[in-house]
Amino acid sequence: MSELARVSLSIEEPLLKSLEKLTRASGYENRSEFIRDMIRDRLTLEEWKSGADVIGTVTLIYNHHHRGLTEKLVELQHDSLAHVLVSTHVHISHEICAEMIMVRGNGEKIRQFAGTVKRQKGVLHAELSMSTTGENIS
Ligand code: NI
């Protein structure tokens, strides 16, 4: 871990109050840690825009009785321009499945992959979680 530097900043009183409220509501014990994590969130967002290598996780819920869908989902993972790191399948009920697909690669390619998955007929819900390799945010 890098050495800590101390900074002071000027901020409007109402904004400071909002920051303190947010810090407490988010369960942080101190402002510094909350601000560090806010900066990391922003850096991660920038990585997604910049084309850097990022980590994304697509969670999808689908009906496996829908004709050809299971095969199509496998095919999409094989053809994805983002690299599939792992996928996990869980049977939710007689006909509903949940899948978690973690991918690494260019943010735009991952978004395209998630969008294509979401648009398949029989997919009931899909959500992309945008994270980072962690290499550039410490
Ligand atoms: Ni299943």
C-alpha cells in the first residue's frame, strides 16, 4: 500500500453536511475511507470509458425451457470479444435458471456482450456489474 498523504480542501458547508450524512449512511467510520472509495469508484468508471482492461459480471435470469436459449447463451460466451473468466449456473425452479458470467476485457465489448445476452428471448432479467482489475486504483 502507498504512503498516505494529507490533503485539505475547501467545500461549501451544505455539501460537507451531505458528505458526512452519506459517510454515516454508507456505514463508513471515517470520511477519509469514504472519499478514497468514492475516488476508486470514479476511477473504475473512467476505466470503463477508456478501453482499459476491466472486470464485469453479468447476472441473468432466464427460462431454460425457451427453445434454443441455453445453446445460444453458450454460443454467445464462446463468441464474446471479452474473455469469459468463469460462469456459474444455478437452478432456481423447475423452469427458471440463474447464471453469473464474469468477463474481463474492454468495457465497451463487455457492455455489448451484456446487452446481447439481455436481448435474447427467454431472458427475463440481466444486470451488468462494472468492476475493475484493481491494478490502477490503489
Ligand atoms: Ni438450470
